[in-house]
Amino acid sequence: MKVGNRFAFRRDQSLGKIRSTVITLVAFLVSIAAIDVWFQRSTAVSESYATRAAIAVNQQVAVKSFEPISTGLAARQSFGFFDDIGDNSWNKMRKKAVSFQQYQNPKNPNAGSADPWKWYIRNLQPDFTCQHVIRVGGHGDGPKWVCDPHRLRTRDNCLIYSFGSNGNYLFEDSMLDLVGKGQCEIHVFDFGDFDRPQNPDKRIHYHQWGLGSSYDQAYNEKIKKRAGEQEVLTFQEIQRRLNHEDRTIDLFKIDCEGCEWRNYKDWIGVDARQVQIEVHGLPSSPNGSDFFDAFRDNSFAMFSKEHNQYTKHCYEFSYVKLSDEFWDKSELTAEIK
């Protein structure tokens, strides 16, 4: 073979190898591109499936969250007052209240009662929570904490008792602003001449009567001297005179400058659904634990405690009445979800 032909042959071989390599490389790159396109499409499909699955789960959760829940337990155990609290939440509230210990030293609850200020700091705290508690009457001395007053707007035959006003109608007027003028029949009791011309139009009835005791005659003699010509009646006598013996008292507010210690046994067991009370110091008899235990013994749960900043030894307490079933530990589910 001639030299020129030999070089041409070798050149053609080299070019053939280059072409083959280029073709192989191009094929490889095309394969990679195809795989990438396939992977992206697969990922997009997977993400689409995942998105649709997540939407389906969220829709199921949304549907489940709007399923009606039972509120029958709360309604039954609160005499129909709490008609929108689910059974599970209510049972948690029950567990808190039933297990709550009101005294720092349960075996000797009146230890330290010689100093009322410190005793109140160490003992007695709310064991129940109201969703919409309101300090009715604004600021300062006189207003009271009331549990969900809006629920009284639909209450038939609503009745409020207010013992001790000293001419201050902030609480009574504010209650009517909250529940509606004329919605509740309000009776105010005090020694002084504190009636107002506008009271009848608001269904507020003022009675110039003192609150006596059916069992503490020493107190009665003392209060009658203070009352002068004004009448002093026991709670039962007041109910009979007003023909309220068979009526439910929706709010029982009492701020009578210490009389609570001498007549609480007369009214603690009546059909009152809430009690707003200011206590004044601590007497030697009855002792503090007897007084406050009487609330629990009559199925009252404490939802508010407030120190009266105007005086060292006075505290405001608010209670809501619940059924005996609420406090029954045997009826309370041991494990709450």
C-alpha cells in the first residue's frame, strides 16, 4: 500500500472512532434527559397524589370538627345554665373542681385564722371557671363578679336579690344593661332610705328591711338597736312576705358588713343559682372553714376571689350552684380523653 493511501486509511479510522464516540455520548445525554423528564413527571404525579390526599384528610377533619357534640351533661348538672359546653370539656372542669383542695392545711384548716389577712392569702381559691365572667358595675367598691350574665337574657322569671346597697345602684343598673331592661326582677334590701323614683320602671324594688337571723338572737338584738324603727326580718320571713318561697333566685348578692357570719345558715340552702358575697374579717365563731365548707356542702363552686383593696380583711367571693351529681366522684370518668 502506498504511503499516501496508508495515511488516508488511518485518518478515516480515527474519524470513524470519533463519530462513534460522539454518537454514543449524544445517546447517553439523551437517555439522561429522558430519565430526568420521567423523574420530574413522576414527582409531579406523586406530589399531586399527596396534595389530593392531604386535602381529603383536611376535609375529613373539617367535617369532623363540625359534627355536633353532646352538651347534655353540662346542661343537666347546671340546671340548664351551661347549655353549650361539650361533655368532655365539662368532665375536665368537674375533675378540677372535685379534686381541688381549698385549704393549705386540710387537717387544721383554721390554722392562722387569728390573722384574717394572711389566712385568706393561704386558703380558698376558685375551683371552677366561667367562660364569660364579668365584673358587673365597673371599678371600685360595689361591683361583683358574675358568671356568664348573658345567659340570663333568655331566663324566664329571672329574680335577683341584693342585700346591702348603701344607695349604690351600680351593680343593679349594670345587670339590667347586660341582660336587658325589665328582663330581671330585682329586690334591694337595706336600712337606709335609698329608694329612687326610676326604680319601678326598671323593675327594681327597694325594701327598707334589715336582714336578721333565725338562730343568732344576740345578733338580732344588736341589729335591731341599729335599725331603730326599721324592720329586721329573717331570710325566710322576707321570702314569705314577697311570696318567693317557691321561686329560684338567679343572683343572690350580699354585702351586709358582717351579717353574713350570723345568718348564712338561713340562705345557704335556698334555691339560689349564684352567690356574690363580701366577707368581712373572720369571727371567732363560726370559724372560717365551717362557713366556706357550707358552700361546697350545698353544691356551690367558687369561680372568683378578689381582695377588697379598700380594707385589709375583706374579700369578695362568687359562687355558681351545680347539681349534686357534678360533685359525685363515682360518676366522674376516671380517664378523661
